[in-house]
Amino acid sequence: MHPDSRFQPPGLGASLSRAVADDLSETAIAEVAMSVFGDPEVVPLWFGEGDLVTPQFVREAAAQGLQAGETFYTWQRGIPELRAALGAYTERLYGIKCSTDRISVTTGGMQAILLSCQLLLDPGDNIVIVSPIWPNITSATRLVRGEPRYVALDRRPGGWTLDLQKVFDAVDARTRAIFVNSPGNPTGWAMTSEEQRTLLEFARKRGLWIMADEVYARLIYTRPVAPSFLELAEPDDALLVLNSFSKPWAMTGWRIGWLTHPAGLGEQFAKLVQINTSGVPHFLQRGAIAALEKGDGFIAEMVERCRAGSELVFQRLSAHPRLTIARPEAAFYAFFSVDGVTDTMTFCKRLAKDYKVGLAPGEAFGPGGQGNVRLCFASGAERLSRGLDRIEAALEAL
Ligand SMILES: Cc1ncc(COP(=O)(O)O)c(C=O)c1O
């Protein structure tokens, strides 16, 4: 629910809108957050962002663009300089060739997902989705009348694993794509390069698309960057890689992401962008270029901050007898179960209302998520410690 929707006149709404829009549920994370909307006392660890503002040099670059009058309608798929910078960034990161005709700038990773669904799915088609998964992927699939089909990761003592055979078995004649988010939200699971190769070969054989959500590619603790499908694929493979400025450069509010796709799809994406948003504001794209060209130092700081956050959370919570928690390899979430708690929505609402700490309920993330709660550890020690104090107090009482 958007807070303003409370002020709509009664009677309008559901009856006038399409059933598919009515059926989209508010995400369970938003439901918890809205249950205490506006309460400044709550320590917010429920959303996928930390407490750092975007670095100054990025903000300055955007401000300069604004001051220079870059305020007009702009390129649908991104200004040429940003697409060139994204091509160069991809080449630098993965040691591959990536021409700018394979890149389209989008309004955040969210829009990259929605555009991909709009491009690939006819009503009744399905996407096989590796879960637990960020809920908006399900909503985007449903919005275009597609069917989400889940294959849950398996929880092992040290983390999560994917049984690829289950993915293969879930595919049928109406499957258009396989959606993999690696490194994953909420689990922190990261797919290996061998698994990616096996999946890519399967997709090629069966004529399927791979939608690879790699928005957490830079936030990994065991290597400099997570394995990417881009390292393995040919430029014209049926592969859409979805990415975002939000997480590595603390730019969640900017709403800038990008897609890497076969060159032949550029025109299709240009049309879809035009109809949906008509492009990302020109001056904001100047900030994105600065992030790509000068932002590696900030990412290193971000990774260290998250590593410290992860340490703190695990030191405090892994000792607790009621919690089952594993240290994630990547991303910035702890996803843990609480002995005695099955209804995590009610639990998270109680935590928010009575203990003033915001966590996300596991049921938001689809199959495999139930019974867990998610905590984002991208914040500094002060905020995390306050949140942890309150979680521990709640565990004593609830
Ligand atoms: C897995 C995943 N994909 C995509 C996104 C979208 O990010 P944004 O729209 O902020 O770029 C998120 C945000 O939390 C995410 O967790």
C-alpha cells in the first residue's frame, strides 16, 4: 500500500481496475512496514538498503548535469556515454567483449525485470524461478499474466544449494524462461560457474531464456565478483542479465539499472522503455557514469561494511539457542529461522510494533522462505547493535 492510497475515495479502485492488478498483493515486507508506518523509533532492517547516502562524487556528477540543463527528454535506452561506460565496466569486470548495442539502461533493476517479462511472456506462459526470491519478480510475472513456477533451494547446515535436476523437471512446453537471482536475496546463495554452464547448456537445448538477476554481483565475501552468466554466454545467447546501481553504490533512490541482452533486442527494449517510463532522467545518468568510472573504492568500503555487519549479526545471533542461522556467502542479508515461530508475518509485526525493530517475514519470498525472517546487515554497527538488542529482548519474551 502506498500511504496516499488511504485518501482515495471509497468505492473507486478494485471495481474499476483489471483483475490482474487487483490480485497483486502488497508485498508482505511492505505490509509489515506499513503496520507501523511513520514510527521513527523503529530500527529499519527490513528493506534491502543500508544507512549510507550515495557517495558525494556521484551526487556531484548528477548535480553538474542538472546545473548544465540536462533536463529534456532523452534517449530511451540511456545516453550513449552511460551505455559506453556500462560496456567498458562489463569488459573490465569479466574480461569479455560487450558492445553498447547489448546494453539498455532501465529505471532500476525492478524495471529491468518488468521489461523482460513484458518482452518474453504471453499470457499463460511460465517462468521457472529459483526461490526463496525477492517477491517483485513474482508480481512482475503475474502482471503480464504469466505463471511463476518455483524451485526451492535446499537448506543445508552451512548454507543453501540448488538441485538443478529440479529446475529441469519444472520446465514444460509453456516455459519461456528460467529466472535465477545469484547472489541471491534473501539467502546469500551464489551459483557456481559450473552450475551456470550446465543451466546455460540446458536452456540452449530447450530453447529457453535465462533471466539472470545479478544485482548483488559485487557484494560477495569470498571473491572479488560473483560468477556471471556473461562470462560463459555467446553475445547472441538467449540471456538477459539484469543489474542495478542500487546496491553496490548505495543508489537505491535513484532508480537506475541496466539490462545486458542480445544486440538484436535493442529496438524492442527501446519501445518498451518508451511506453513504460520514456527513459531515465538525463542528469541522473551522469551520476551513474561517475559511479562506474570512479566507484570501485566505494564498493570496497561497502563490502567491508557489510562484512563487518555480517560478523556482528552472526556473533550475536548464532549463539542464541532459538535461532538457526548460517553465514551468507554474498548479498547483505541474514535469513534465519526462529524456533517456535511459524507465522513470521505475525512475528515481524509484533517485533515492529512492540520491540521497534523491522525485519522482513520469510513468507514474502515464496517456497523455501516460510519460517524464516530476513535482516539486512548493510547498516553501520550503531544501528545494527540497537536492532540486535531489540531482537534479543523479543526472543526472551515471545
Ligand atoms: C534480487 C533483486 N533484484 C532486483 C532488485 C531491484 O533493485 P532496484 O529496483 O532498486 O534497482 C532488488 C532490490 O531489492 C533485488 O533484491
